[in-house]
Amino acid sequence: MTQPGCTGPVLERLTDGDAEPVFVADFQRVSSAPRFGELLNADTGHPIYQADPVGYLAGCDDYWPLCDLAVLYADEFLSTETAATAVTIVGYCSAADLSLRIAELVARSCEVRAILVRPTWPDDAMIGSEFARLRASLGTDETECPDLSGDSASTLRAMEELLSADLQAMIRARNLHEPSVTASGLLDRFLAWLGFLLASRDDVRDLERDPETYQVTELNAPNGAEDADRLLAAMVLSLTRGKG
């Protein structure tokens, strides 16, 4: 399933099984380390569904509020797992808030447990830092960030103008083949990440939810170690239930 103006699938099903479904929202890594959803991909009998919201948004034309993205994922999951009576919804890192929004929607149809793994909650400081990091990756010393107090769709367009200029400067400085760089989707991925952070920040600021609707568990471990994520993945699977 795709939405108008978007390309690519909404969900990827990693495994089959008749145990409780597990839905994980995480992100494609820059390194060769496995994604968190891939660490859950074991012979456990759980059907594992993996969503990369940034990868999906990179194929979309417009800014997406987080609530709209949550509806998309919840509807897609429920249309696939029509017989499930219980589901574990996992949010990795900055996908924590999105996973809670999805959990709220899915909890109207079946029992839900939400597990937040290394949860982070985007704010202006994080967005400014990430924008500066992306500009640096394009070879500029500039750290200017657009005003973050306006509406997020306009902010994202302003970010696009700056990053596009940075990308063109890098292409000229390194004598790169422009069509190849454009086709790589680098800028689309950068803007999708920033758009997701802006949408998450907006949602976190307006956060109002009933904590009794579903159970929420937070799991943390030292950052940076692949083995730590493997341990966290094993902990997630230990919290899931049998038949869905």
C-alpha cells in the first residue's frame, strides 16, 4: 500500500508465524549494523512487521504530521493482521512517539503492549544539532538553521533550500556527476529525517494521551554497542505473548 504522492511500501513483513505479531518502527542505519527490527527476526513464531518512517517519507512529496503517519501505519497493520487479539508495538529511538500514537489507534481493536527501546523525544535542540550535522556532511562549515518557531511545513521548505545549496556546492567542489548524486536520494533522505523530527517535536509538545489505554515499557542500554541492541531485542521478545 502507498499513499498518493508517495512511493514504496508502508510495511515490510520480516517473518511469518502464528504467535503474537510484533510491529517495530525503526530506521535504516548509515552503518552496516543491523536494524533493530532485523535483530528481532528470529525463529520465534512471531510475525515481525518493520516500518521505516524516514524511508517512507523520503518517497513522499509533502510534510506529514505525525498523527497522519500513525493512522497510515495503524490502518496498514490492522488490514493485514485482521485476526490478531494482541500485538506488541516497538518504537526504537526517535520513533518512540510515533509508536505510541500507533499503539493508541491499534488499541481500539486489540490488546496492545508498547515497548520503547532507547527512547528519545525530539526537540528544537536536537533538530538544530541534526541540521548542522547534515550540513557538515555536505562539506559546509555553515551551521545556520531556519527559525524553528514557525509551522513545520514552512520550516522544512527553508531547510530544503539551504541543503540544496550545500549539495550543489559540494557537487561543484568535488567535481561530481550531478545526476548520479541526485538519483542517490541523499537529499530526500535528509529532508525526510528532518521532517520526521519536526513532526515528532510538534506531537511531543502537544502530547495528551491516556496512560491506562495500554501498557508501556521502556528499555535502555549503553549507546553504541551492537551487542547491547541484541540484548534489548532479546528482552523485547521475552515480553511478547504467545498466540496473537
